[in-house]
Amino acid sequence: MKNFKHFMFAFVPPLLVIGIQYLASFFAMGISMLIESSWCAFGNTSDIFTALDQLESLWMSSTFNTGILLIYNAFSIVVFGLWYYMKYGGNYLPNPRTTFHPLALLGIVMLMPGTQYLTTYIMTFVASLFPDWMNAYMELLETAGMDENISLLMILCSVLFAPFCEELVFRGVTMKQLLKCLPFWAANLVQAVLFGIFHMNMMQGIYAACLGVVLGYVCEKGGSIYYSILLHILFNFWGTVISEYIWIGDSIFSIIFWFLFGIAMTAGGLLVFYFGIRKRNARTAAALQADTTMQA
């Protein structure tokens, strides 16, 4: 029964963060309505229909949606950051020497193109089976302002704020809660599925769930949420900025080459990361043993 309670409680963080999204939307819409109504009352026009048209245009704009994302991300980082720190022992000021290792960081960098290419191929395969899913995904990106006219503010939100927010919610709080009642492989799988569902879009949800498995692994095995945050930042940076300058090609050779490249970089990145963490742990253990010897 206790394990069941722990399991069910793991659904609270994803539901709460969705609630925060809606609250941020209502807050922004309420403020805009207040400003517009004040303008109608004290400005040069009292045409309610004109005001409603202006509000509708504002709410449909990418700038307005970006503002909502910034409000939601900032508030969520504070809420889940405190939750992670107070209940799950989150360490926001880790010792760099005992937390990071050059090989582990190199593995994270290798995972950036690897996971990007693999998720792209997964999306292409799924889109060939369900083209409507891809159309809905592209419409979502356009509405959010994630197109060729993407603003600097949206890039900042996607590359920096969103990774911190989502990592604290899913790898920081949700996965730690699941680990109270499940082995790591199961906890990692469940949080990845919840991460995919959270995106509320079939296409985005599928690749987010696949990425979530890798993020959960580097977070848990690395012993620090900063590893998954770094990978998430690099993944989003590649998809938001770098991908515009990468040409894959449409020949059979190019398709096969980049698919194998994605597999090699992902597998190689995980392997390099694994050896980097082993070396870090050995270094830390040796340092602790040396300190114990000196004290004795």
C-alpha cells in the first residue's frame, strides 16, 4: 500500500506543472483584458468589438505565447526547485571535482547530435504512418513562434528556461518519487512516458519520451541533475538554432549515413559518459581514502 501511494504521488508533479501553465495563461489574459478595458474606458475609443478583436489578435500572437512560457517556466523553476531541494536532497552547489568529469561531459556533448538525429528519424518514420500528427506538430510550432522568424526571447525560453523547468519536474521530482517504489529502469521508463504525455502532442510526445529515457539515465547515473539539464539545453539548442544550418540530404546514402551517425554518437556518448562517471567515482573514492588516512 505504501508503494502504491508513492507511485500515485508521482503523478502530482506533472499535473501540477500543467496547472501552472493554465494559471500563467489565465494571468496573462486577465492582465491584457484589464489593460484593454482601461484603454476603452479612458482612451479614445469605447468600441467593445474593436477591443475584443485586439485581444484576440494579441492572444494568438507568438509574442504573447512567449510571455506566457516565460511566466510559467520562471514560476515552475522556483516551485519545483524548492520541492526538489527540500524533499529529495537536491544539491544546487555541487563540488565540481566530485560531480563532474571531462569524459562524462564529453559524453553529454556527443549525445547532443546523436539524440537529435535519432529522434528526427523516429519522427520521420512516425510521420510516414500518421501524417496528420506531423501537421498538428508543425502548426503547434508555428503558433508558439518556433518557425524561421523565431524571436531571441523564444530561443532563450526554449534553450535555457524550459530545460531547467522540465528537468526539475520530471528528473528532479517525478523520477525521485518513483524511485521510492520502483527499480531505476521502471522509474525511468514511467517518468519518460509522463514527460511525453506532458507535451500534449503525439509527435512531440513520442520524441520527448525517447529523449526522456536518456535524460533520466544521465541524471541518475551521473548523480546530478546538472547532467540532464546540460544535455537538455544542448538538445534544444541544436533543434532550435543549429539544425537550421545542418544539411542532411535526401539521397539513400545520406539517409543511411546520418542514421548510422546518430546511432554511433548516441551509443558512443553513453559509453564515454559511463566511463567518465566511473573515473569520477574512483577519483572521489581515492580522495576520501587519502583524507581518512591523513586523519588517522
